[in-house]
Amino acid sequence: MHLRLRIYEVDVPIHDTGHPDRRGVHVFTGVADSPAAALRRAHEVYDAAHMAGREIPGRQPDSWGARGLRPGWQME
């Protein structure tokens, strides 16, 4: 069986926990074999960056990453 990998962009809505009226998005990109897998990887990259205490998560071995995370902002 041959899996077809595609490049996905996952835009995750976020809000500022100190000012809930301020909203934005975290943008994650990488390859996946389905939209569900792309969403899962975006969450994993986000969690890994926060666990490491970094605002800018490094690119993961499977190409997933983000340009930067906003401290004090939460994903919705």
C-alpha cells in the first residue's frame, strides 16, 4: 500500500488569556496522510513546544513545526 503524503497548514484559533477579546491563530505546517493526522501533529508540536518552555518550536523530524507561539495565549 502506498500512502500519499500532502503538505498541510493547520490554523488553530487562539485567544489571549489576559485579554480574552484578543484573538489570533497559531499556524502549523507539515506533511501528513490525512487532515486528521495533520491536526494531531499540530497539537503534538504545540504541546512539545510548551513542555520545553519554548516560544518557537523547533522543526520536528517529520517536518512539522511552527514559526512561533505567543506566550499567554491558549488554543481553542
